[in-house]
Amino acid sequence: MNHYTQLADLFQYPEEGFHENISKICTEIKANYPKAENLLSDFEIFINERTTNQMQEYFVKTFEVKALCVMEVGYVLFGEDYKRGEFLVNIQNEHNKVQNDCKSELGDYLPNMLNLLPKMESKESADELGHCIMVPAIKQMIQKFLDHKNIYLKLMRALLIVMQKDYANMTLEQYSIPEVSSQDFFKKMGGCEPGLCKPQKQKF
């Protein structure tokens, strides 16, 4: 599970030393996940052709200013619904339990959640979080990129390949993002909690 800490670094705001660190991470991930190799190689080539300042600007345009995609998992799943607030409280409790430093970002920020996975005390809970919550969110993030030529689309796809391989044998039901409004969705579902993973009770 420690490779999720490495993957988290790929999605962090680019700082000095970014290029060297990314090359090392991509090499290690490709060795264990060959289906992600081409995607990670393209990402590596892209960043090596740009300075740190250029990558910082690119990152901000992608995820912050007029963002193509947000990396807050709870927002991707629940939008402005109050359930996102509940999710944030619960996920922050998980961060606190293992002293996972979220720095200036919220607990549902994708790199923070990737860093959390290998630190969680319960493998059952980590599997549930990764498979039931994060995989559907990543799929939704990928959809946001499809009409744009952006290198982070390839990085998102590589992450999805890694997680789908890691959780290939999971039988828990994944959270399904409703196409209708959240209020109508919960009425149709009889008021059940979003993110329920069957047969286990969702903790997040």
C-alpha cells in the first residue's frame, strides 16, 4: 500500500526537485503496474520538457483557477449536498487517528486520501475507502478531462489502473454517483446513506 504515498506525490503542487522525484516514482510504479507504463511515461516526458514554474502554472490552471477538475473527493461524489459535510467530518477523523497531515488542504483532497490509505489501522476500512469511494470518484474526475488535452488525464487513468488492479477481487458495492439531484436520489433510495458498501457498513 505504500505506493499510494508515491502516487499522492504525483498529484501534489510541483515544487523544486519535482522532476527528479517524479522520475523515480514513475519508474517504480511502472515496474509493478505495466498497464500504466505508457501513461506514466507520457506524463514523465511532459514534465521533463517544462520548468518547475511552468508546471506550477499548468497545475494551477488544471486544478485551481478555472479548474478543469477538482481533486476534492467528497465534492466529486456529493457536490454541495450536506452529505459532503458528513463525509469531511468522518474522513478527517480517520486522518486524525493516524496523524496524517493534510497541510492546508481539506481531508477529502485526493493526495491526502492517497496518503491516508497505507496508514489506516484497519485494512478492511482502507479497502472500503479505496474501492467503494475513491475509485468511483477517480472515474468521475476522468470524465471531466475527456474534452480537454491535459496531461493529468493520463495520470488519472494511471491511478485508476493501479487501484483497479489492487482492488480487483473486491466484491463490495461501489458508490454510484447519481445523475439526478441528490435530494431526488435519496428519496428514491428510501433515505439510505450515500456510499454504502455492501455487505459491510460504510464508515465514511
